[in-house]
Amino acid sequence: MSKQTLILLYGGRSAEREVSVLSAESVMRAVNYDTFFVKTYFISQSGEFVKTQEFATTPSTDVKLMTNQTFDERQVVKPSDIYEENAVVFPVLHGPMGEDGSIQGFLEVLRMPYVGTNILASAVAMDKITTKRVLESAGIAQVPYLAVIEGEDLEERLAAIEATLTYPVFVKPANMGSSVGISKADNAEQLQVALDLAFKYDSRVLVEQGVVAREIEVGLLGNADVKTTLPGEVVKDVAFYDYDAKYIDNKITMEIPAKIDQKVMDIMRDNAARAFRAIGGCGLSRCDFFLTEEGEVFLNELNTMPGFTQWSMYPLLWANMGLAYPDLIEELVRLAKEMFEKRESHLI
């Protein structure tokens, strides 16, 4: 029986490209090579597609994937050259130009099955402001927020923020993940600095009410039949769970399952599944919640391509449910093929 070709597409143009490399290297080592043959393609910071390594067996620990620092322009190919009949693409890409529907649309034009959510769900979940508005329509509780859009009267928006929210607030680019460009503001001066930083990454910025809360996460897996994990908790050794804490310093630990009441667990798992369906999700996502000291549950965001590094929450949540990392990858590929066939069948 021939092996299934799995194409890892990684890197990308967003500020989260380094996370993508870490995720892709973890996936390439976790794959069951009795089942898969792995091909890798790197997308450089400037957008070139580069054909890189191929693996028929598990690579040794000293094997590294190409990065922008080791970029070889002699290996540049046309984007469409990634096409291979019957191959499945795993777009291990985080942030804009990877997790926002753009790559998903490209792969659909190529008629290739791919792991993860479709064009619309990817785009909706990538934009934090749009996500909040969709989840509001589904009646899912969220922390109070205001949007600030480039071109609006900034003084008016600052006044509205201070009239509606109380410090501290968190300021986030609408279309970034992995805590890139996010900062906390305790006063008007810090708010202005935080907005300036966020606008470097996006023209749409979300300002959220700060809450004293635990961060609880639920994994989602499935297409029409959506499964959820028991919640896991991020246990922080730092005051703010920023990009460096997550990926550079690794100053976090996780408690899986989280030590919370069964009733709260049930609410989170139910809201996660409802939110996933509300955005039209398929394949996978990680749903992040706040649990306040008063016991309130707020949905923070849906991450449609959560990190796949060896210390990432999403694969650990499923491992706790009895689905090991290699089996999780295999299931994601199965779901990708299932959704591809469904999309094709709709083109009557």
C-alpha cells in the first residue's frame, strides 16, 4: 500500500512565521512514517515558495527546516508547483496570509485537500472584531470591548473607551495571533502607546476590558461531528502571557485537565462547540476562555490553527483525551479529505 503524501506548508509572511517553523518541525517529527511521506515547502517573509526537504522516515533531532536565515533562492518554485494529485496539505501557518483564508482559497483553487478550517471560517476567526460580533449573534458571553478602526476620529474613540471600559484594558491588532502586538494599558498614556503598537500590525484594533481571570482552553476536532476536549489551563510564571513567554522563554506550564467545577467545564465545552459552528468551523480549532474570580465564563477567541510545537496546548489537550500526537495528525488528514470531497460534491 502506497503512503499518503502530506505537504507541510510553513513559514509565511506574518510576524508569526517563527512560530510556524517551530510547529512544522514538531509535526514533521511526530508524523507516522509508516503511513505518510512528507514533503515540505517554505514560504519566505517576502512571499516566495521554496521547495525544501522530503522525509520518508522520521528525521533526526539535528535536522532543521529552512528559515528566512537559511533561505536558498535557488530552490524557489512557482506557488502552483506544490500541487500533487491525491496529496493533502497541512498549512502550518499562523497569522495573516496563512490563517486568514488566503492560503485556504489558494488551495481550493488548486483543488487540494487541506487541514483546518475553510476560507470563511478562517477569515472570520482571524479577525477578532468580526469574531466577537458573530459570537454576540450566537449569544455567547464575552468581555466588554470596543473597536478602533484606522481613519476614525481617534480622540472620539479614546473618549468612548474611557467612558465604556475601565483600566486596565488590553489592546490587540484584530488580525494577529500568538500575542503579537498585544499590550496592556493601565492609563490613558499607556493606551495611546498600545494603540500605536497595535496599528503597526493592523488597521483594525480591538480594545478589551481587562479582567482578573484564569485562562482556560478547549480543543475542537471534527467536521459535522464536532468533538471537544476537557479544558486545560495556562499556569503563568509571568504577569502577562505575551509572545516571548509563549514561544521564546517558555515561561509557562499547563494543567490538563484544568481544576475547575464540572458545571464550568460543561459550559466551556458547549460554548466552544457552539462558537465553532457559528463561524462555520471544520477540522480543528482551539477555543480560549476567561474564567473570572466571580465564576463568569467569557469566550476570548477561536484559534483556527493553534500552535503545534511540542509544548503547545492543542496537541496536549488531545493527548489527555487519549489521542496521541501522531494519531491526531492522521485524524486531521482524514477530516481534510472528507471536507474536500464534500466541497467538491457541492459544485453541482
